[in-house]
Amino acid sequence: MGHGNQAGMSSEDVFEKVQSALVDALGVEDDEVTPEATLVGDLGAESIDFLDIVFKLEKAFGIQIPREDLSPEDILTNSQYVQDGKVTAQGLTELKRRMPWADLSKFEQNPRVQDFGDLLTVQDMCRYVQSKIGG
Amino acid sequence: MRWFWIDRFTSFHSGREATAIKNVSLVEEALDDYCLGYPYLPPPLIIEGLAQLGGVLVAEHMNFQKRVVLAKVVRAVFHQLAAPGDQLHYHAVLESVQDEGAMVSCTSKLHEQPQAEIQLMFAFLNENRFGEMPLFKPEELTTMLRLMRFFEVAVDPAGRPLDVTTDRSISPQ
């Protein structure tokens, strides 16, 4: 499966394809899909939309996206990494290791598990795709 | 009332694609009130029929071991209405499968012309969130598929007829 190696694709090309996938999946306008927009809070993504987004990105870029890549539920439900509803320092390290493409700097300031769902931005998705296609 | 929105499978290639017929009849209650005095098959029921066709395509591909539900109508475009006496030809293609669900592209044709283009996303119910209750008893599912003449046309990826059962819990594969 896949559309060949897309390494070398410019970041503008990646953004355009990610934008197009999000416009299709979420029924939002092009200009709403800015790099800073969060998928859940700003673009209104519901949990089921993430599966749709995954299908669209896989098709657009010819990549495979394992479930755990985008939703580190195993970390967020692991008592070793979560205390009193907050991700511990060890948990944050684990999250960064799993999701090096995600900007966790804001989340780190007050790492409440309940806020994790609204963390990912369009820019994060672009960086994730770049990491998959080796761009 | 039977919630069957396809009448008959006309082909079924495991893991790939399936076709079915839907005859539109004035006797169907669903046509009565949708647009008074102007009966036609409500478009949501065309989506439902395609979801039944696509859902079986996905479920069979997963050896009937996953609970497959329609999660999202990704795209729906209708080109014409389907009136009593019309015969719709449905076609569903399995586009991709993930751990959590599958994407299916569907078309409906009337007199060889496009009637509808629908893209559907199916999800697999997760035991942790939705319990382990099956959606169908295996014998009910088998009966339903038999009524729709599924087993008369269904073939596996190698082109061999499928066994007349949906109980694959002890399947050698």
C-alpha cells in the first residue's frame, strides 16, 4: 500500500495536503486550517473524526499510521505516568519520546490528562507527516 | 418491518468489493410521508442500504469477528431521485482497513447513470468502551445474508465460494 516515497516534499506541499485532508474530514474552510489551529478546540474534531483524518492522511501521503502514534492512551492511562490527573515528569518524557513531532511546551506547564485531547495542532500533524515521509 | 435496505447481493469478492440490487416499490412505507404526494426513496435510506452492503463487506473481511458500525458518512452526493419502479444498482469498494475501522466507497446507479456517490467510514466497537455484547447472533446474521442471497454469489480472494456460515470463531484461517 502507498503512493511511493514522498521524501523531499516541501513543507508547503505537506501543509497543503494536511489542510485538504482536514477540510474534507471536518467540513471546515481552508482559511480556518492555520498551522496554530488545534484540531479539537478550533476545528471541532470529534473522536471519530480522527479515524477519518488518519485514513485521509494515509491515502494522501502513502503512509501507514498506527493507532498509538497519534493517541498515546496507554501512557495516559498508566498509573506509572499519571498522578492526580496529571502526567508526571516521567510520563512527559515518555510522551516526548513517543511524539517527538508534537509541541508539548504548553501542555507541560499544566499537564492535566483531560487537556491532552485538545493538544494537537495542524502544525503538529504536518510535523508528524514529515517524520513519516522522511522529509 | 424489516430493516433491509438492499434486496439481493449480485456479487461479493471478499476483501475487495460487492454489488447489490435495491428495488424501489410503492408498497414501502418509508416512501409515504417523506414528500407527500411525490413518492421517492428517501436518500438516507439509500445511505443505509449502501452501509448494509459496505458493512457486510467490512465484517466479512474481518471474519465476522469485529462489531462493525457505521461511524461517519464522509461524503454523500445525490444526482437523481429513485422513484417507485426504479432499480438501483449498488456498488461498494473496500478502500482501506485500519485497527479501528475501515473506509468504503460506494456508488448507486440508475439506468447506468450515477444516482449517488457515498463514502462511508466504519468503526469497530471497542470492548473496553462498549462491552462485549454481539450485534447479531451468528445464526441471525447467517439467515439475513441467506435471505439476501449472499452465499449464492460470495467468493473468497481466490475466487472460491464462501462457506454458508458466519461463525468463523473456529475458522482454520
